[in-house]
Amino acid sequence: DSGVTQTPKHLITATGQRVTLRCSPRSGDLSVYWYQQSLDQGLQFLIQYYNGEERAKGNILERFSAQQFPDLHSELNLSSLELGDSALYFCASSVGASGRDEQYFGPGTRLTVT
Amino acid sequence: AQKITQTQPGMFVQEKEAVTLDCTYDTSDPSYGLFWYKQPSSGEMIFLIYQGSYDQQNATEGRYSLNFQKARKSANLVISASQLGDSAMYFCAMRGNYGQNFVFGPGTRLSVLP
């Protein structure tokens, strides 16, 4: 158990809908990262927050947005969902903002868009 | 742009033998970090090892070592004394210390044979 929690574990929704994925980092970790893993795109970094502020941005679509709250939990919002958004979404956390910091991954949220 | 190449889609190794998983990278960042992650069939992502581009020595973590050859832009993972539990997908990743973006390779599926 990495100490990172993600809810829900599974999510099934229809095209065009909006969903919110939630992540609670390990106690003491200030950084939260979001990743998408799909069969065709592989593992992709989406975005990083550090202590409430956006720190780095990867291949995140404009239909997706994220935020980190004062209690350090984070939410990833996916809107106008398409079939291609079906994927495993990971959240990870680390102590600091540096790339050197070891990241601890949550179990992931499997999103299925039908 | 940063890119990670893992040329071995699948590898087999006999239990107790050593195995090398290849990773080459491309980046224009003068300073960067290289990572290896393990993803067992259960789906979670597990951090294995980190190498900074200016680190003088190759990184080691228990049975894992990173054969870092900066001039050749390679960061191969060596697993010594393979165990059945090492069977998993292995991902090489990098992060430029300026760009902050994480880039992952396509992964190598390692199967350890009894």
C-alpha cells in the first residue's frame, strides 16, 4: 500500500458526460501528479500540482482540468468524454516538487466510456 | 522534444539469472532525471530507481542497478538474481529539470521462468 488513495476504483459513463476523479496523497506529500494509461497512447503525464499550485503540464487535453485543494487532495475533471478517454488514470504523490523525488502511485481509477 | 525508446517489447529470463532492460532517450535539456517503474499484473506502479544526469555514480537499489551511459543516451536497468515476482511491465521515464514534463517509454514485459 503506497498510502495514496484514489476514488472511485472503477467508473463507467457515457460519451459526452463529465466525471471527477479524486486523489488523496500520502501524508506529508505536497506534490500530486496525474497520469493516463491507455493501450494506444501508453503512459502519459498529464499535470502536476505542488502545494496547491500548478507546477508542470504534460499532455492534458483542454477538456480535462485539475486542481489541488488546501488539504492537498486533488481532483481531475474530465468533460465531454469520448470513447478514447477510456483509460486507467493514476495519481501519484511526492514530498517535494523536484523530479528527483520518488513518486508513490495510487491504485488508479479505471474509466470506461461507452 | 523528449523521447524514450524501449526496443524490447518482451523479455524472458531464467529465475536467479541477471537481465538487462534497454532504455535510450533523447532530450535537449542539459539537466534531467531518469526513472524506472515496475507495473505488475495487478496494475499498480512501483518506483524502482532514479538516476540524475549529473550523478557521478550509477544508481543502485538492492537488486536493481542502472547502467547509465550519458554519451550514448542510454539508461539500462539491470536486475540481478531474478525472482518470479519480477515478472511485470517495466517502464523507463525521464524528466527534464527545466521542462518538468515526464515522458515514458512503451515498456518492456519481463517474464521470469522457473
